[in-house]
Amino acid sequence: MKKYVIGIDYGTLSARAVLADAENGSILPHTPTFPYPHGVMTELAGKPLPSEFALQHPKDYTDALEFLIPELVKKNGVDPKDIVGIGIDFTACTIFPLDENREPLCFDKRFEAEPLAYSMLWKHRGADKYTHLFEDAAKKLYPYLLDMTGGRIAGEFFFPKLYEVYKEAPEVYKNASVFINAGDHVASVLTGNKVHSVAFATIKEHYDNFGGKGYPDRSYFAEIDGGFADVLTKVDTDLTPVGSCAGRLTAAWAERLGLCEGTAVAVPIIDAHGAISAAGIADKRATLAIGTSAVVAVMSSEYNNVKGILAQGYEATAEGLHSLEAGVRAMGDLYDWFVKNCVSAEYERRAKECGMNIHAYLRSLAAKKKIGESRLIALDWFNGNRSVLPNDKLSGMILGLTLATRPEDIYRALIESTVFEIKRVCDNYTSSGIEINSVVATGGIPLKDPMLMQILSDTMNMPVSCLESSEATALGSAVYGATAAGLYTTVAEASQKMKQPIAKTYYPVAENVRAYAELYAEYCRLYDYFASGENAVMERLHDLKI
Amino acid sequence: MKKYVIGIDYGTLSARAVLADAENGSILPHTPTFPYPHGVMTELAGKPLPSEFALQHPKDYTDALEFLIPELVKKNGVDPKDIVGIGIDFTACTIFPLDENREPLCFDKRFEAEPLAYSMLWKHRGADKYTHLFEDAAKKLYPYLLDMTGGRIAGEFFFPKLYEVYKEAPEVYKNASVFINAGDHVASVLTGNKVHSVAFATIKEHYDNFGGKGYPDRSYFAEIDGGFADVLTKVDTDLTPVGSCAGRLTAAWAERLGLCEGTAVAVPIIDAHGAISAAGIADKRATLAIGTSAVVAVMSSEYNNVKGILAQGYEATAEGLHSLEAGVRAMGDLYDWFVKNCVSAEYERRAKECGMNIHAYLRSLAAKKKIGESRLIALDWFNGNRSVLPNDKLSGMILGLTLATRPEDIYRALIESTVFEIKRVCDNYTSSGIEINSVVATGGIPLKDPMLMQILSDTMNMPVSCLESSEATALGSAVYGATAAGLYTTVAEASQKMKQPIAKTYYPVAENVRAYAELYAEYCRLYDYFASGENAVMERLHDLKI
């Protein structure tokens, strides 16, 4: 009798789900998607939100379950009895406050007009202005905290976000019994248990899972602000390890979803790490999770102090391994910005005539160009730089423009800039002692854009593969569902059995490698000039008082 | 009895004509335009032309006369007997070869498929690769030649263009009895006389009209190339001074145009200089002729050695004065590039809904922004830099881009970049001893774009005026028609009587001046970084072997 597991991938704009064969990871054909009805909220109660805010509505998360799972079971024609586990991955750090009944605080009428009672998405940047307090306190009391996070503490992390609530919405802070990761919340709802995944805690919550120090103590938070000293009373500090079972599906949710009561629910993981497991956990490989932004993740059996990455966490992905995570702040987002803002009506008309969407049409034109033919170089910091600087005040640049420049030239230059950023991130890993000799790229874009994949292989000068399914991340979650159900003893074992086949491997072409080495050198020269402070024009423009 | 004069302005894409009251310069209402049927040619005999080529068909020039003048006379209802003079301005250096009968060589069947038998437009850049020969020879033999042309010799000048023909189309060179400026050709055709204006000769043909050396001697051309030593045998070396009469309208052309035989035809001038006369010849004023590109012209009663300008010529515009000319390579062209390539269908739709053209719509959005609000800085070198570097290998740059950047932000940043370039050109004049305390901007754009005019005034920190008519250049030609007809004794006198009224003067606003000083400082920092060789990335990209 075949056994199946569900994997649910909660992304930035939508959730999607797969049903996979627990033995070999093959994904059943119907893979529904649920775009969040509230999307990324830009206003609340008729008022526009500040541009640095990125909020979601927690109701969308459970609505996603109620849509996706019945769809998945029915359309794939699988008997619910054969579904033995559910895995969940979620963006991180995406968090919100719960009331004393562990209901989202924003469901309470008193707080429904209060932005910070809603879910603060990973890319919510309202706390950026407070990070220096965390960094200063870490430098003074606990420098190891900075080693865990590449030398900086980002505004998108857990405690800076909590501090933002403490400072700017004190009533929310006071009435919050706990702040929870959205992924943990979903697992808690399904099982009725308190769940707090080590994945979230060790990667973005200063939780030392390797040295055994756990959370920083009260003195750290007191150093930041006396009133913030007891913040740990608003955190579930009993952690649940990755690869374990968070609990069993309750009768009520089993009925609601059309599954069997008692189905195993895995401890949730971070979305980017789902991609690693879907590709098969392996050494010396960079796994790219490419979506609106991109994560460049590597696994290491030894601890390395790597500057400039976003974070690293022990056993955040699999037993006995360190997960290191660096990122490119805008990738799909950047290409989308370009087609939404900078492509003429004429091009849209021509794309329609060719029966292509505008991305495909631009790619078809850009792919015909020779390397360097556009004579453009771009810096991809349209959403700041996440790794390896990091610096949120940096911005994008396009250089080499002429009256003969066409949209496809710029489109290709933007793609190249994001690839160069990935190369720069990987160079940083290798110079910190982590060897990389291959790349696996996951997500929809690698399957749609062979040009990007070839550029990546030529720039990295190494083989770059993409997986057969664009739903690799959700399949990665399913790996944890299978482990939680007891079908495997370790995540690594489940991952090896269930990993996705490689759709295609791109190999570097010697003459392209030489051409891109030249362009990458130009990119790095500009990168260093603008990022090193030699000309801090981007920061000055960012800080201009208008 | 009122007397009238005709002014014909031959631009890059079209010719236009005005009929003006010779006493006060007031322009009659009907001002016809003749777009050149062949435009700027991109192919010849079915073959595409190289991208650095910019050719015109000489037939378009005389066809323009046959269309414009009858239109002008008829529609304005003026008796041809009251029309006493014709003035002509033309882009420069725009030249072509004539056969032994002084017919354009390209009219000869033997040469109709030969690109270099056609008219090489001012911006034809096929000779760029030969300019070092001219510069080296000048350095060695006649350094004063470089002082006349801002320290460099441009590929768009007369002799480099002739050398291009000599090298690349030897049969054309051999069969050319003379190479003529298009403006001189028009005046020659109308009068039956040989015409060679001092304006063309002194500004772009190394003709020293101040020191009295005239053309460089044979040894200069022999130094460049032995076979090119006798090039002056293919030039009309008897020059006709600006402000004088080139001759009288022939009977045949009088009949063809519906004018009276014997009407005075002025010695032609350079188009940008028409704008100076239309604004009223004055000291300490920069005159901007803004079109696809822009010219920044100043008049000086004393000789100044100014580096980085395109050229200067004695009595090129008016008696006893030096005309200095610097330029911005892309202005209207740049804004057009942007709307053609980078504005979305959505914006085009909204513009249509508002009943605006896309330029007007973008301006309406951009004008609402505060200074610096877009946080963008651009370098305007989309067509290279003409002054004050000059460097054709430089290219455009946009910096400060984010996912929140909208088309109107970029549009405004491009406008600001061209204004900053004008400021840089004027700073160069003043640091070379030429005082500037006001600006007059001519052309259609200043009348259409009050935002640009205010930015110009704020950036320059001085009053900036625009003239009532967008046909100022053609009116400037008419000034010379009136002088040629003997109605005035000097160009300066005619110009003072016939100058166009000021439509509006923009005054600097103190807080804007401060804000733009900050942005201009950023512009200059980037300008110097990329232009000084500190990071010659633009040149390297330009020279990439593809």
C-alpha cells in the first residue's frame, strides 16, 4: 500500500501544496496554489501603511489550509487514510502576536486597526531603525550572537520586530501573550500543541542551538531597553527540533480538511530549507531558492564563522548539520519591477502577437544577444543588499545606457546583475572556508529561464542544475512530513529517498566563462566603489531629507 | 509698406520656415514644417547602414524649399513683392560631394548605392576613428588648431569626414569636385553663385578667421596622409562673410518658389546661431538651442581659450564677436528614448485617458515630486559626451533605483541630468573667463516644459527665459535675410530690432537652489569618477570585443 505525505509551502504571495509518494518523493499531478486574499497589505482600515511595512493577515494562513488540502486530496484521488504526514514550510521571520487564548491578536476588535497586531512578514522593515541597539548590546555582552548572523543583526529578525511592537504599539505588546512564527502557528492550530521550531529559533531568533546557550539571557534584552528585559516571557521557549513530530491532527481539523485524525504534523521549517531537502541534502553544494528574492543556502558539518551572511543555525534543516543562509534581496521582484514599469506598449503588443507573456518575450530577445553585446552593467540592489554587506540603503544602478539600448538589453543586464550577486555570495562562502563545487537552483524561474541558468553556470564556472518540479520547496516540506510520520529515522535519509530528479544540468562553456569573468570583474569594481564608502552616494540619496 | 523676410531652419529631421516682419521680427501665423522624406537614412539600396552612420538625401533640401516657401507665401497671404530677403540656417557640419557640374554626386547613377556620396549629417560618426590623426598632426605642426576646438578634434568636423570618404570610398573622393556644406549648397542653388559661409568654415573646418591664417596649409594635411595633402583643391576656399548677401534669387528659382527674381539670399549660418540672433545678440548670456540635442552658445568680444567646447569661430554669428559653442549630445533624443523604450502600456493608457501625450503625462506626474524625492541621479551620456570632456565612449547611467521607482521618477532624473550637464558646460565657460549671468532657452521643449525651465533656473541659480515662439531659430535666419537685403547695416542691429519677445522668465527659488546644489555635487562626483579614468568602465564596455 502506497503511503503519501503532504507538503505545504507558505510563500510571500501565496501558499501551495503537493501530495507526494512517501517512498520516492514523486509528486502527484495536482498541485494547487492559494494566493493570499489579503496579499501583502498596503493599507489597513483605509489608511496606507508606511512603505517599509510588509504585513499579512493571519486568517489567510488557515484559509489556505482549508482550500489547499481538500483540493489536493480530491483532485489527486488519494484515500485520506493513505496520507500519513503533513510538512509545513514558511517564510521567516514572519511573526505575529497571540492573545491569552492563543488566537491572533488582530482578530480582536480592539486591535483590528492596529498594523502591528498583524503578521509582520519576513521583509517587513519597520525595525531597521532599532538594529543598532541589538548590535551594540551584542558587541558589549555577547559577541557570539554576531557570529551567528554574519556580523550584523537584521531588522527582519525576531527580536527587533518585537522591539518595534514594544516601542510603537505598546498596547499590542502588553496584550500579546506570545509572539509566534506563522509556521509554528499553523502547526499549533493543526495539532493543538504549542510548537516552536528550532529552525525559526536558531536562524533568526538568536537561539544558540550549537553551543547550547539557547536564547540570550535577560541581561541582553535589559541592555537594549529596561522595559524590554522580560521579552522572553512572550516567547514559547520550549523548542521542538526539526525532523520531529509536532503532534497529531486534531479531530476538528481532520474533519475540516478531509484528512484522518491523528495524521502526523511535522515541526515546520523555513521555506528556503525545504529546497535543500528537496534537492537531497549534500555537502559542497549551494542551493538556490529563487522566487521574488533568492536564498543561497549551504550545509556544513563543521562550524564556520562566515561574515556577511544573514544567519546560520545548527540543525535548522537536518540532524548534525549547520545551515547557512545568505540572500539576494530582489530577484523575481526585480524582473517584475522591470516589466511592470519599463516595458513599452509596443513590446506588450508584440509579445501578445507571439502568444508569449512579456517575460518570455523579453527572454527570447535577450537570449539572442551575445555576452556583453548590450554593453550594460547593473547593480541589483533595488531592494538593498542583504548579503554580503549587508546594507539596506544601497540602491540599484544601470550603467552603459545608450540611445540604442532596448528593453531586452536592460532585462538581460538585470538578470546578469542578480547572477553576479549570487556569485559574490558564493565567493564569500568559499573565502570563509566552505567549499562549493555545484549549484542546484529551485523555484519556478530556473525552469522557465534557461538563459539565466546558463549565465549562472558560466559565471560560477561550475555545473548548475534545476529540479524537475517547480514545487521543490513544498516537496521539501513533505520530506519532514514523512520523517514526522516515522517512515524514516532522519531527515537526511528521507531527503535521499524523496529528493527530486534533476531536470537539467547546465555546464560552463569556456569562452562564456572568460567573457563573464570580465563582466563580473566590472561588477565587483562598481560594487566595491559604491558599497565600501568610497562614494556613499546611495546612502546619501537614501537619507536625503525631502 | 511692410517688408518681409523668410527664415528657413534646416534641422535634423525636418526643415521649417517663417515669414517675419523685417522691421520688428514678428512672425506671421503660418509656419510650415517639412519632414525630410528620407529622414535620417538607416539603409541604402536595401542594405542597412552601420550604426555610426547618419546620412541624409540632398534632394530633401531642395524639396523642402519647393514645399515650404509657396506654403509660407500663400497661407500667410503676403505679396511676394514685399518679401525682400531669405535667410538660411543649417545643421553643421552636414556636407556632401558635388560633381564637376556642382550637382550632388549621389544623383549620379554610378554613385547612388554608395553611402558616402550622400549627405553626412552633423552627427554622422564614421570618422571618429580617424580623429587621432588630425589631433596628432595639429599637436605637431599647428597647436593653435586645437585651441579653436576646445583641445580636441571631433569626428563630426569637416576634414575628418572628408578623410573618411578618402579612405573608405576612394571613387567618391576622386570624382568629387568639391565637398560642400548643405547650407552653402542651398544658397548656391538659389543664387547660382558659389557660396561658402564663414560660419561653417570657422566653426567646424579649422578655418582661422581671427588670427587670419585661414585654412591650415598643405603640410598639415600631408602630415595626416600623403594622399590627402591636396584636399583643399576639393573645397571652395573663397569664403563669404556672415551678414552679407550670398547673391540674388535666380529667375528659375523665383518662378519655382513663387518669389520675385533678385530677392536677396543671405550667407547661411549654423542653426544654433540662429537662436542667438533671435534672442538678441548679447554679452554674458548663454543661449541654449534645445532640440534632439542641445547647443550651449555664448558670445564674447574677446578671444578666450576654452577647453572642452566643441569649437569657436570669429564672426560666425555677428560682426566682431567670437561665437563659442558647446553641446549636450542628447536632450530631446534622450526623453524620446525613454518614452519609446521604457514607459509601460499602462502609462500610455492613462495618458490617453487624460487626453495628454505621454511626455506631457510624465511631466505632470514628475512635476508633483519634490526635489530629490525620487532619490535618483543619472548621467546623461546616452549619446556620449560632447562637452566638456569630450568622450564618445561614455554612456548613460541611472543610480538610486528601487522597486518603488516609477517611470516619472526616471523621466525627471533624466531631465535633471541634462540640466546638470548644461550647468557643467556653463561652469566650464565661466572658469575660462567668460562670465554668464543669464540664460535664454530656445526650441519647442522650453515652451512645453516649465518644470525643466524651473530646474534649470534653480540649478544655474540665475534667471532663465524662453522666447515666445518655438520657431526662434528660423526667425534667427530671417535676421540674416533682412541684413542681406540691406535693411540693416549689421547683424547686431537687425537682431536687436527683430529679436523675439520673452515668453516667460523663471527665477531661482532659494530652497530649490540649495537642494539642487546638493544633487549637482553628487552628479559631479559621479561625472568625475567615470570620466576621469578613475574607473574607465564605460570605455571598456564600449570597446568590448563581442
